Amino acid sequence: PSVPKARLLDLARGDFVREHENLVLIGPSGLGKTHLGLGLSRQVIQQGYRARFTTVSTLMNELLSAQSRFELPKCLRQWSRFDLIMVDEIGYIPLSIDGARLLFQFFAERYERGCVLVTSNLEFSRWSEVFGGPAMTTALLDRLTHHAHSLSLPGDSYRFREAKARKSRASQA
């Protein structure tokens, strides 16, 4: 409810994908960032764009594995075939130094060539906690936000509110 419907409908048209603009959804856990991102991804797929979903930990592990097999360029080329890549859950776990470097390389490769949709539970000011330092984090955010739409979703978790309401109903029964 905190995101204006007109803004969502505008994003659903997919212009941001065609223009290689990124989309960043930030807010606490349980507000529907992933759901919203998947819905927008589905809309752009229906318009003929190619999209792929991954979590940040899965992507990091794939990149680390490709690097250990000396196949990182091939892996990055495979990812470049997608118009939109949704990277979910940035901020839930800190990244290894090598993982953070590879993710930086991944986002740098997509800069102005492809679109990423990122979800995070952390404000940008706290991303250095995940990426292991201010220098790489600043460079990453510079590329990620240069051509980007950013939506902040404030509020309390839907799951928490539902659990609280269930508990309240059970105690009244």
C-alpha cells in the first residue's frame, strides 16, 4: 500500500528494462518485496523480455563455482542473455570477500548493458556490512543506482501481523 499504484503500473510496462535501468526494492522483511519483484518480472516476460530469478547467495555460489573451474567469463556470458535479472535477499547474510568481489563484477558487467531488479532488507547506508567495506560498496551502489528506480517499502511484516492477529483471535476464543 505504500507504493503508489500508478508507479507500479508504470514499471509494469517494462520501459525500465528496455532502457537498461535497474529497480531496487528496499524494506524490512515480510513486506512483499520478493512478491512485487516477481510480479514485475512476470509482466516483462509477458512482453517478450527474458528474465531470471536468483537469490544473492545462489548467484554468489554460482559465480564462485565458475571461477574455481576457470569458467567465469562463460558464466557471465550466460547471464548476459537475460534482459532482467532479479537478485533477491541482499543483506540477509554477509558475503565472503571473494563472493563480494564476484558480485561486484557481475553488477559491473550488467551496468548500462542489462537490467537488474534487487531486493534488500537493508538501507544503502548499511550495504558495506554485506559487501565487506566502503570502497567496493560505494562503487557497486554508484553503478546500481545511476540509472535506477528505487522503491522503499516501510512498515511491519505481513507475516508478523498475521501471526499476531491469529494469536489475538485464539486468545479471544
